Amino acid sequence: RLGPAHVDARTDTRDEAYGEQVTHGTPIYHALKEGLIEPSRSIQVGLRGPVYSERDYEIPRELGMEVITAVDAHELGMAAVAERIADRVGDAKVFLSFDIDFIDPAYAPATGTPESGGFTTWEAQSLLRRLDGLRYVGFDVVEVIPAYDVADNTSFVAANVVYEFLALLARAR
């Protein structure tokens, strides 16, 4: 089982979204229910914005995950957030999932779920660069919508996130 580090504006732990059980708002819920994720080694970072219910942040906690909201992450700083991620996942196999809406839409607007109050590209790089030494088994960057990307800013940011992932793998060797 994996200890995912989930960097996102939303939890993706709802059992259904928009009347559907399988959507971009439900993958963490289903992975937990299928036993693919070890909740005691899982962490979500950057949660913010309008919530769909007053329980949105409580659900991942009740499922056993650690939650660092965007407010907490901004106040802690990226060095402390990276330390909390490393402490939480420990020596578990890690899948790092990066939703582009973690980044503030001023820097990465081309997503289906933009949410103000996010992070700068520098903060994202700072966080990722501090996450070396973990046992990565995979990465992803999700929710980039090129059709909304008028100046290719979001695509450029997403490509840089992938570059940082690859650098983490290279440093591990």
C-alpha cells in the first residue's frame, strides 16, 4: 500500500461528486476504500476554497489522513510542510500527486477548478525540492486544461513540476 502525498486545493475524498461515483473529486476516497492507500502514511497539502460540505476537511481526517490546509501551509512555510510530509510518509512507498490547482490561478489559470489563495511557482518548487529522499514509486500532474491556457503559462508550470519530479528521481540515484 502507498503513502501518497496529495498536493491539491481539494481533498478528492468524496464518495460521489455531481451525482457520479467516479469523478476527479473521488479518486482518493476510492483508493482508500480499495485498500490501495495506507491512510496512516498519507497526507494532503494545500486544501482551500469553497467546500461542498462542512465536512470536506473532516472526511480525510476521519479516514486517517493528515491534512494541511492552504492557510496552515502558508503560515508554516514550505520547509516545515516538506518536513511534515517526510515525517508522515516515512519509509513507505510514495506516490506524489500534484493537482495544478495547488498553484494560484495567477500563475496557472488553465484548470477546471481554479481557486485563489494558492501558492506561487517558487513555493511549489521550494516544496518539491525539499522532498528528496522519499521512496517514490510514481508522480502525476493533473487537471491542466490546455484549451484554457491562453499564454501556455499553466503548461509551462506543469512542465516545471514534471522537471522537479525527475530531478527528485535523479537525486535518489
